Amino acid sequence: MSQPFYVSPEQVMKDRADYARKGIARGRSLVGLECADGIVIVAENPSRTLYKTSEIYDRIAFAAVGKYNEFQMLKIAGVRLADLKGFQYSREDVSARGLANAYAQTLGQVFTHEMKPYEVEILVAEVGATQAQDQLFHILYDGVMMDEEGFTVLGGQAEAITEILKRDYTEGISVGEAVQLGARVLAPEGQDPVAAEALEVAFLERSAPDRAFRRLKGDELAAMLAG
């Protein structure tokens, strides 16, 4: 009788992590930036219909990189969870922290127990009354959750882009400056900033009375990039 093939748990986890990272690295990166007027999310995405960013609730946005069908499924689950909690309790009870915890638990469970991990990284952002109250939660493919301040970067080129933002990002920048910075850091080193037609930009507007999420596109986005 032949012996069953054995793979150590450490090797299984390493293989799953490598698999997820390779899948995520094949896509384009995304940055989230806090600014004086809210939170700007800038993604390199030439598609006009397949969005990486979307609204989850009144003042909460979702963004992701990686495998499109997987993060869309997670987005829909988050919208349903937020709607149910807001209906059962109060709209004020729906928070980015609660949604991020739910996403972290789901991704951690899949990574640990399923054969194939999700090839996604997620950003859950909530705009506050002041910049100090803004929240950026970055959730990795294995369920690790990070509470970021100022900015966050998702995707395969995150380390290189983060180093540039550490140098160039300034607290309290304007919306236009945040969009310009995002377009510049997403471009390959030494090349011109990413053009408006290849960008997807979402904005959580701090002064909005109810729903804060809106997309920046067309002439408005072109004017911001032009300065």
C-alpha cells in the first residue's frame, strides 16, 4: 500500500500566498488618498463599464484589485450586509470598520480552508466630518487587515508606489492635487502621468449631506489633471 503524499501546512500556506500574490500582481494598482475635501480613489482602468470602485453605503466606498469576478462578489455581499444592518438598526450603525472586519473574516476563512484563495486586495474607505476621522481599511487576500492613515496602495506594484507617496504626499492636499498625484504614481517610472481616459477616479465628498460617493470623469477629471 502506497503512502499518501504529504505536504507540510507551512508549505501549503506559502503556496496559496504565492498563488494569490501572482494573480493580484497581474492587474493594475490602485491608490486611496485622504485630502482636505474627502477621500480620492484613483485606479488605472481603461474600461468604461467594469469598475474597480463603487459605493457601498452613504459615506463608504469599496475598491479592489485582482480577479474581477471575485471582488465583485465580495462587493455585492458587502452592499447586502450594509443594507441589512442599516434597515435592522440605524444607518449610523453601518461603518467601514464593521464591513472591513466582515471582509477580513471571509478572506481569512477562504484562504485557510479552501483549495484556492481569492486573488484580491480590498479597500474599504469611509469619509468623516474631518480628515482626522477618515478611515482607510486595506484587506489582503489572506484576511490580514490594516488601518491606513493618509494613503494606501493596493496591487502588485504597491511597494514602489508607497515609497513615492511617502515622499510626495502631504496631508490636507486638494482634490485636484490628489488626483494628479494618483495619476503620476500609477504611471511607470520616468513616464508621463496616466491619461484621463485610462483612469477610474472615485471621490467621497466630505461636504455631501447624505450620499458622499461620486465619480470624477470627463471634462471634470481632465480639468483636474491639467491643473
